[in-house]
Amino acid sequence: MTDFPSLTDDSPNRIVYVRSVKTSELPESIQAQAPGLDHVYSINAPDGSVLALVSDRQQAFVVARQNELSPVSVH
């Protein structure tokens, strides 16, 4: 599983936010890892920092839950 260092076990807030991100808005090095994708989904900490990028929304929720986090959608 992915380790999310900004959300430690003693953190009272285990909510993370899932949102769609246009691939074109990402750094070129990340775009190169997502060929053919128009957008990806980010998992964000409450302070807005990106914890992970995944290829689809369902996967983002699975990754968050596997790390004992509570994902919510951001539109």
C-alpha cells in the first residue's frame, strides 16, 4: 500500500478529497506516464497537497480506503 506521510495515524482528520485533473495541467514528466489519458484523479490531503494520482475514480477511492482514509468527491 501507499504510505501517506502527511496523514499520520494520530491525525484526527482522515478525510481525503478525490478530484479529476486534466492531464495537460500536470508536469510533463507526469504527462509522459499517462499517455492517451485526457484526465487522471488526484487524492488530496485536507490542506490540498496531492497524495497520489491514479487513472480512474474508482481506483482513487480504493487506494484511499486501503490506506484507512475516508475519500470524498470534489467537483
